Amino acid sequence: MISDAVLLSWTKANAAETATLRLLEQAAVAAIQKRTGRYLGIAAAAVVEDIRFRGWPLQLANEPTGGAITSLEQWDGSAWSTVAAADYYVSGSFIWSNATTPATTPVPPTRYRATYPAGYAGTAPVWAAPADIQQAVLLLVGHWFENREAGVVGTTSEEVELGLEWLLQAHTPASV
């Protein structure tokens, strides 16, 4: 995803270590995906996301590729039902309601499920992920490449952790 030249330059590794760097890059992307809840793949993948309803707009963890979702369903407490496409629209990572809900609705939906394509467009070695995500990947790859043991005597990893926190802050869901 990140070019060989950038990985080799960042880590000051030699070309024979490219396979190791790629393995570390995959682990870094997986760790960041877990931490942020966002899909960071280079190709669009079908993401299914359950959203607890707290009012409109609904917010997705990822911005749908192409600005559209495949389907939106709502849970009424007993079954999922499809929401008509005319009853909502997507803007960025937000789903807005077009429907007018009657005031007499006894129980509003408590959850929604959105299915949509997500990921960053591009073909290897070009990865269109935001610069802060790419930098976070490079920080982790560089750190893991230099510190291959489980423990390092006489050092701490606070600076790496702080750097990651700052880089991933905009991509991590807020605590509730």
C-alpha cells in the first residue's frame, strides 16, 4: 500500500527486508483498523455496520465509496425491515432522514444496519488514505522494525503512542 521506496527510506532498511516491512505494514493497518473501527483497505469492500439510533443524522464509521450505501435496514424490536431509498440520503459519512415520522409512532427504531462499500481508491503502490493514516502506519512499521523483541530495556514507547494518538484522533470514534 505504501510504496517500497517510502518504506525502505523510512526504516533505512535494505531491499532484502522488503518482505518483512510488508508484513509489518499489514499488521499496522490491521491494528489501526481495530483501533479506529474504520476500513482502510486499498480496494472497496462491503462493510456492514450496526448503528444504535440516537437521532438523525446516523453516522457511519467510514465514508461510503462513491457516496452511496447499498442498503439501510431498521430494527423495530422484532425484525429488520428495509428503509426505502427515498426516505434517506447520504452526505459524507452521515445518513440523513427524508421521511417525516408521525408523532404517533409507538416505538421508534432502536438500531439501523447500513451496508456500503468502503476503502480508499487507488492501485498499488498508490494508497489514497489520508496522510495522517499513512504516517501512523509508517510510525508503527518503523517502531516494530527497530524493536523486534517483546521488551526493550531502558526505553519507553510513550512517544510512539502519543504520536499515534494525535494522528488517529480524528479517525477514532468518540467515547460515549
